[in-house]
Amino acid sequence: MTTYFAPSTLSEAVAYIHENQTAKIIAGGTDLLVKRYEELDSMTGFMDISHLAELKNIKTGEEVQIGAMVTHGEIAGHPWLLQHVPLLCQGAAAVGGPQIRNRGTLGGNLANASPAADLAPPLIVLGAVAELAGPQHQVPLEEFFSGPGKTIMQPNQIITGVKFTKPAANQGWAYLKLGKRKAMAIATASVAVLVAVEDGQLTDLRICLGSVAPVPSRAKKTEELLRGQRLDSLELAAAQAQLQAEISPIDDIRGSAEYRRQAAGPLFRRALLQAIKNAGVEPDA
């Protein structure tokens, strides 16, 4: 018999999942109910956290906190985030269609742990930390994913949200997604870039790619290659080649590994130049 429990507080949810660790946590249901539809009658139980007001808040300022139950649509259209963290809003706006964005949640997108998740690359380059409850724990989001569909979360833990520092005035951003069509498509490849520019120099940058490795992954060797370079003499060809060398794509129905590798290079180059432009500098292409 399948059981259903809808806690009204986070403490109730933590207590319940501690005693019922085989129960599946359901938020918006846009992933779980589709992936496990044929198994619903045989599953031991669900804990529906959609009523937890504690997880629906967006706190803004120098430190930004977004609750796990905040929807993609709420992130994409949030006025403060659009002004100060448009990178994240662009990632949220790339998720599915209006119905999915208005139902699917931040926490569900991350806990589902798809290598193609649209929110993961922007959050990783923002340096986001995932906040977990039951037991309480914080982990850098780039360490949160352990494989396709897998995270470091324990069966008695709930993701309660993420937090990150507001980007500085000299930082620029870009998120680009390649899919089989312009909307309602899972990424064949995606890339988020966050740069810091000062006195004509690329003083810092973070690059994260989606759908080209088992988990959303930083391109740290490419970052090292570009960090400190002058904007008027960026080694773009070398950086593109380095990025293509450090990803590990696979063949699937959305594209071959070779296609992904070839596409990721130019996609990254476009994102990097767009990020520099968004930092207020017109880059030399």
C-alpha cells in the first residue's frame, strides 16, 4: 500500500523522512511523476513538501538565498534577480515550457540530478552552496552531484535551498543552451560563464558545462588557461580546444558524443564573449 504524507512544517518533514527513508519526496512532481509513472502503485510512499512555506522564500542582498520550493517561473520573473543575477533567471527561463516552469521547483531540479539540468551550471559558476536538512548540512553545489540522477544526499535528508553571494559590479555572465529546438528541449549541451574584468584583463572566471559529462562540471583547466589574460589578446582557439579536451560527453538520442564535443567549443566561445560584454566591455572577437 502506497502512503502519502504532506507535512505543514519543515520540522515535520525532517521527522517523517527520518522514520520513512524509502518515501519519495515530491515537490512540483514534474520529474518524479513522469519518470516513475509505471511504478507509482508499487512505491512505498510519498512525502509532499509543496505546502512548506519555509521553502518558498527568496532572500536578496549581498547573500542570496532561494528556497527549494521556489519555482522556475518565480526565479525567471523575479525583479531583483533579473537586475542583479540575470544569469540565474536565464537558466530558469530555459526550463521546459510555462507549465513546467510554473510547477517545477529549484529543489526538484537539483535533486533530480540530470546532467542537463538548466539551473545547475548557472548556480555552480555563482559559487552556490546547497543547504540540506535532517541532518543539517551545507555543500558546494559543484560537489552535490555524484552521477546521472545521483547526489551526495542521504535518504534522511531534504534539500531546503541554495545560497550564494551577489555578483560584483565588474562581473559579467552568460548562459547558452543547445537543443534540438528553441523551446521545450533538454539540453544537448549547455554552458554558463561568469567573468570578472578589471583594467582590460580577465582577472577571474568560472565555466560550467551541462550535458557533456556525467554531472554538471567546471572546466577548470580552461579557466586556468584564460585567467589573467588581456582582453585584447585572449587565446580563444587554445581555450576552445582545451575545453573540448576536458569534457566527457556520451552518445544518446539528443546527439552523439562527437557532436557534443564539437558543439561545446563554439558554444563556450560565444558564452565567454557575451559574458565579457555583459561586464561592460566590448571584447575583441
